[in-house]
Amino acid sequence: MKRPPEILPTATTAFILEAGCDEAGRGCLAGPVCAAAVILPDGYTNPLLNDSKKLTEHQREQLRPIIERDALAWGVGWATNEEIDDINILNASILAMHRALDSLGVQPGQIAVDGNRFKPYRDIPHVTIVKGDGKYANIAAASILAKTHRDEWMRRAAIQHPGYRWEVNKGYPTADHRAAIAEIGTTPLHRLTFRLS
């Protein structure tokens, strides 16, 4: 996978710190949305690195510590189900991305975001790339961190709220999840503005 093209015009060939951003959990009925931001070393490659949706759970879990070790900086941000209900899932996803960027500890020179919607972060130039998680290493890395951190959160939530099989469906609208909502009702972690039945 290659890095995105330069976003900032530059008179030098100096490496610009670029953060790739992606989120996980937009389509879920329960739980937070999680976003990650990752700055990789210049020219970084890993043969397994790909869109998290194209990897198995085992491959994602294998890659997570490698990405966290190799990245120049990485951060994870969250928006709660209450925030999702309050400001809608798109705005909550962008809020989570901004929080992930806040947690980097290093300010990037530019930002590459998966998808086609984003709001400016500070005064840092950004570009949106449809299906960027399958095209660029830094976005792919962010997609893996967002997915694995959120899956881990949902597995813990499943212990507190048994019956919904969140340890398996991670809060997505599967038949068993919808059946559990119909039978048991909702939890404080459900997104009440979503179609739950």
C-alpha cells in the first residue's frame, strides 16, 4: 500500500507527518463509535496491512500490537451512544476522530480520512478518501486500531449486559441482537435514535 499523495505543497522532499483516520461502529445499535489516528514512518509497509473489514478477527488482533509498536504516533477517540443520539452518528464519528487526533501527542502536518465527510481539525489540512482504508497504509492501520479497540470494549460490555451476544455481534444489527432487544428490552448502551426493532 502506498501513502496518499502530498496534500500540502512543499518546496522540499521532507517527510510530512500525516495521520490516517478511520472509525468503527457507525452501523451498530449499541455502544460507542471508536476512531483511531495513526502516523506511520515514511515508506512503512506490512504485507498484512489492509482494510480491517477484509481481515479476519485473528489477523486484526495480530496487527494491533505491531501497528502500536511501529507507529510514530497513534491515538484512539470515542463518542458515546448518548452523544450519537444527541448529535447524530456522522457528527459523533467526526468528534471521535478529532478526539483520536487530540490523543496523538504529536501534531500531524496533514490528515487523511477514510470516507467523504470530515470537519476541519485545528488548522491542519485534510483530505477525504473514499475506501481509503483499502488504499493507504496509514488509514488501514487506523481502521484496524479503531476496530480492535471497539471490539475489545464491546466484549467487556457483553459481560455486564449478557443476552445480546455483543461478544459475537459487537453491537451490530444482527438477527440475534434484534431478537434480544425485542425480548429483553434496551440497555443504557443502546442508541435510541436508531431503528432497534
